[in-house]
Amino acid sequence: MSPCGVFMPSHSMPFASPDAYEYLPPVIAHRGASGSAPENTRAAIALAAHQGARWIEVDVTISADGIAVIHHDADLARCSDGSGLVIQKRLAELKQLDAGSWYAAEFAQERMLTLTELLVLANQLELGLNLEIKPTIGREPETVWAMHKALQQVPFEQALLFSSFSIHALQAARRHLPHVTRGLNVEAIPADWQHRLEEADCAGLHFAREFFDAQAVKAIRAAGYHCMVFTVNDPDDARQLLQAGVDAVFTDFPQRLLQHLQGRAPLGKH
């Protein structure tokens, strides 16, 4: 029994997923089209799909009652009219919050999505998903188990990738959902990148645009790993990164980057 009162077996039924990196488009919508709509909401996700994005990245954490929800911060204040910690609120409380008007009045009816609702939406829109695991420290297994439950409830028909800054979360994902591809998030590319990828049993490294290093990317790719870069909102930056061997970039403005890249020379495997 977990601290949240949720039973978690040491092994669970495998969830089948293709090698997600083989299905990546060059542009991934960061928290949906978050430059034009409130991040991580239904509106931002639907807008990203409308703008031509085929993959989105969103953040997953849990409520007090152990339900996987889509929200970036540990605290509610920035992206809702609520206050306090997400993990200290039950889902019923979270569903009462306005998750859109902080961005603009036209989004006042937006509500926080559960992961189950997101999976249904992504199936409908035929969107691949990068689910970034954002656990409260100490609740990594519970967060991953809540994701597992959601994936059991909604058979997901698209490519799926997990990522996290948390080694503990990635290790929990390996235990409970071993067939879902995993990526390690960092700010800067560490000198011991290969050791860290092996420790987390990850197939790719995701790092910040400010810390791009062409030689490091070349070495990472030569070792058989993948690279993704966040958050890239300048189309010229995106093109240079893709030409340098990066698999994909995360952007708040998918339409801007897609329009820039459309009709240009092919970029590697893309």
C-alpha cells in the first residue's frame, strides 16, 4: 500500500508502445500551443492540432486523491484562480478552478484536464504525446501509478513518450510501464550524460536551447541516443538545431515554426 493508500504491485502488465523517437515530427507543441492559449489546457491542445502540430508535450502530476492531472507547477497560483499545492487538493476541488482566465478572458471556462481526459482528446485529434512526469518529491511512484491507471482506462492509439527531470520517476516508469519509451530531461548537457541515461534507462536526452553543444549532440547521437531541445520559439534557431542532428524541438508557437519549415529542404530523417 502506498502512502496515498493506493496499492501498487512491484510489477504490472506491460503497456505496448512503439519506440516513440522513431515517430517524432521535428516540431512538438510545448504544453500545447501555449504561446497562444493557456498552457496544458484543452484549448491549447486543440489549437496546436489546428495549427498542424502532430505531437504535444504536457505535464502530469497527481491530486490528493491520486488522480493524474495535467498541470506544470506544484503550486496552483500561476495557472489558475486557485492557491496552494496541487497535490493537497482533491480532484473535485481542482475541477472547480478556472484554468484559463489568467491567460485571457476568452479562456475563462477552461478546466484542468485529467490524464484520462487528455488521452481521449489526443486520440480524437490523433496527437502523439510526450508526457513529462512532474512528481512532488517523494511521490514519484504514486504519480507513475496514477498514469498507469489512466492508460488502462483509455487505450491510447498514438505514439507515447515519457520524460522527466526526476530519475526516481523514470525508474518508476520503467517498473510499471516498461514498454513506454523514456527520455531524461536536463537543463544543460551533463559531462556524464551517458552514465545518467543508462542509470535512468532512457533512450533520449532533452535539454535547454541555451545549452546546445554541437559536439555533445554529435557524440550522443553516435552513441545511439536521441536529442530534443526546449523551448525553441525562433524559426531560424529551430532550423539550425534540426540541421545539427537534434530529433525535434519543443515550441510554444507550433504554427510559426511549421510555416517556416514548410516547403524547405528536408531535415535529416524528417
